Amino acid sequence: MALSRLTWPQLALVTVLGVAGGLYVYKPIYQQYSLEQRKARERVRAGPAQQKEGEAVEDGSDSNSHCDSNAPES
């Protein structure tokens, strides 16, 4: 068995180094994800605030927006 060859301090050191290496490798990915989520939350929060300030928000609620303008009426 491989664990019987390692002492407890060696096993603890290897564990700490493995966790630290994983954090070092994946930290940029976590930071990018966190930044994207923060920007998305800010966009959601800024939406109603912009409407209150009088800026028109295009929501596609026009009654003819889903129809082709050249299509004959039925």
C-alpha cells in the first residue's frame, strides 16, 4: 500500500501543495466568472433605474414587431 510509505507530515505537505497548486491554476477562471456574474447583476439592476430616468427601453412590445411588414393580412 502506497500510503504506508508516506509519513503523516509528508502526506500533509503533499495535500497542502496540491490544494495550493489547484487554487493557483484555477484562480483566473474563478475571477473571470465572478467578474462576468458581477457585470450581469449590475446590468439587471441598472435596467429599472434607466427607465426611471426617462430613457426609453426597447422591449419589443410593438404589435407588429413579430410580423413581416410585407405579409398580407389574413
